[in-house]
Amino acid sequence: MIMEESEEVSEAIIEDRTWKRCLDRIVQNILLASGLAGFAIGMIITTYFPLSEQEKFYIGFPGEILMRMFQMVSIPLIVTAVVSCISEAVDIPTKMARNVAVYFVLTTLASVAIGLILVVMMKPGVVSVTEDEKKPSIVYVLLDVASNMVPQNLVQACFQQYQTDRLEMEIHTVEPNSSVETLHTEVRMVGNYVEGANILGLTVCSLTFGMVLKGMGERGRIILNVLSIINQITKHVVNWILCYLPVGLLFLITRYVVEVLDLDRLYALGNFLAVVFLGLIIHAAIVLPIVYLLSVRRNPWVVFRGVYPALWTALLTSSSSATLPQTFHCCEQRISINRRITCLMLPIATNVSLNGTVLYEVVAAVFIAQLSDINLELRQLFTLGVTSAISTLKAVGIPATGVATTFFVLSAVGLPAMEAAILVVVNWLLDRCNTVVNVWGSCIAVAIINQLSRDEMEKQGANRRRTASSGAERHAQDAEIPSSSQTFESIESFHSVSEAYTD
């Protein structure tokens, strides 16, 4: 029954996303044109019209309004996204659900880890070398992570987070037996609240709140529906913001080119492209095939050869939704995956298996921090990974997902978003590569679930055939055995005939 409903839902999803694909392409082209226009205007102003600091501020003010808009919706979108994910959970057979959850969590963590390791080691955004400040030990960093996971005040968590600072204090002491005053330095760890939303604490509280409401059944269904509606409203507000995005982006890039763009930053942008490409290659060519090989003990090359047309379509269209029909065809016809598995899993994987996009967002956020000479601690890197995964997950239905999600992540963690404007120029290329990795991850997920759930699917098929055969036997027996009314009528006629014969 679940599989039949999933087939109908998958067909409806494909039809419903046709207009969204067209809107997404239009928005991406407009943003690319806006970015190029802003770059050209900025170069012209820099060359022929030197501006004062006040005039530069006026040029960048529309872009500042855009950043404030994204900051306004970032917290509601993330909080309601986590809760709505719990409420929208699909009822899948237990073993299959466990396999699906393990795969998506592991591959997402792998993409985040690859992105963070590469961008921290290669430092593509480091333009000038600065001395590193002394930071608290790893123990205090982990304690800060644990403290932020349980915020004291949810309202305060929307704009402040807990942090332990390392302070060196000069202590004057006087020895008891002498009047000599000594001076020595003492290091103390002082905890305080700093500016910046506690995304980690809000995520944990939202996840706990959603699970409790889900377990309450019908009593909690009302609040879950309300939060899901708020999430949809927030997405509509984001769509309105995207109408202003080309204008704000034009002024944002213009101000960026006028103020800070130089050859060093262009070189850093090239290094950023190299890091993202390297991360995508490692994840797609090494991590995902190894996961498939270890899970089912089969050659991943067979899957790649079967779904290659879908990957090529993803590269050309830059949309997982647009590639979905081709993905269905490749999985069912070329690698012989059960249709019930594809109808159930591919729509889910298209919205959840976004490893390429998550990797890009993580690298982009750390790259912007490096360009701004901000040294990120382990706690902040951990928060960046969580925020990128959640923002990417719930921004699937939003046009220009890559650009919008980058601004969401930077606004949520308090990083300067003006530097991210230059990424729009290269986003059209990276978005295509991200989509290829996303589709490849979805195909690997479906292939793994098809192999691991084969026994379960055969058992369900045998139960369905057994039920159908028992129903047919009962129907045949009912046809052979006369009904009680017919028996009663035959007995009545027999008695009437016997009485007439006796008379």
C-alpha cells in the first residue's frame, strides 16, 4: 500500500516541479547577469570615477538591505525546517528506514568533513598571513560545544552563544616575610556570551521538540502542522526576497569591486574553485563508491555505467528535479532496480542526498571567513557544518539554492556576507558540478537500498500473493457453497412439495 501511494506521489512530484525548474533557470540567469553587470560597473567606477568612503557606503546600502533580509528569515527557516522534517517523515518499513537514515547521515557527514579538511588545510582564502591568537585547548572547545547544545534561554540563543576565552591576567603578590612585590602572569579561562546565533542549540532543541510532538500522536499533530505552515510561509517570504536579490546583488558586487577587489582576491577565488572541485571528486569518485562496495559487496562501476545518462543530464540542466525522470529511467531500465524502491526512494533522495551542495556551502563559508581574516575555532567549524546541512536540506524548493543558501549560512553564523557576492560569478559552474554529485549520491542510495531490502521486498511480495490467493480461494468457496437464503428457499420448496404429495 505504501509503495503504491509512493508511485502516485512521485509522479505528482515530477509534474509539479516542471514550472519550478523553469523559474529556477530564469532566476539563475538573472543572477548571473546581475553579477557580471555589478563586476563591470565596479571596474568602470574604480578606473574612471574615484569615490569617497561615504559614496561607497551609498552604493553598498541596497546590498546591506539584502543582508538584513536574509538575517531576518535565517533563524525561522532553520528552526521550523528541523521540526517540519520530523513531521514530514515518511512511514517506511523499519529495516529500510534504518538503512536510509544511516546512508544519508554518513554521506552528509563525509561531505562536511571533506570540505572542512580541504579548506582548512589548503587555506584558499588566506591573502595575508597573520599571527594566530592563543586559543583555549581542545577540551574547552568541546565543553563549549556541549554547553551550546543545551542553551539556558531559547530567546537568547537566537542572537548569542556561549564561548570560553583565554585571558592572561597580571597578578601582583607580596611575600609575607618581605615587602618585595612580585608580578606574574596567570592564565584563566573565562566563559561569556558573544554575539552570534546559537544554531547548534536551536537545532538540538528543535529536533527534540519535533520528536516529542511526533511521539504525542494526534495531540502533537496540530502544533507540527502549525510549524510546518510557518516553514512554508518563510519559504514564500524567501521567494519574495529573491525578487529583490538581483538588485541587491548588483550593488553588493559593485561595492565589493570598488572597495576590496584586487589580484590577490582573484587568485584566492581560483584556489576556492580548485578546493571545491577536489572535494567533489574525492566524494564522488572515492567515498560514494567505497560506501557502495562495503554495503553490498558489488562493483560500483556497474551503477555508474547505468546512470551515466542521468549524470550527464544533471550537468547540463543543473537541477536534480529536472533530472528526476531520466534518473527513474536509468535506475529502473538500465540497472534493474525495483520500481517500488525507486518510486519510494528517489523523491526522498532528491531532497535529502545533497552531498555536493553541502560540501560547497561548507567550503564557501570558511573561504569567506578566511578572506575576512577571521580565524574560526573548532566550535565554529562544527556549527558551520550543521548549519550548511540544515539550510541546504530545506532550501530545495527555493530558486537559486546555491546563492540563497550561502547567504543563509553566513547570516546565521554571523560572518560578513559581502565577500560572498563574488561567488555568484562562479556559482553557475559549481552548481552544475554539485548537481552531478547530488544525483550520483541519490543513485548510489537507491542501488544500496535495493540490494539490502531485497529480502524484505520479496517477503512483502510473497505476503501480497498469499493474501491474493487466499482471497481468491474464499471467493471460489463462496461461489460453490449456496448462501443461507438460497438454502432456506430450497428447504421451503421441498416441504411444500412433500405436503402436496401427501395430500
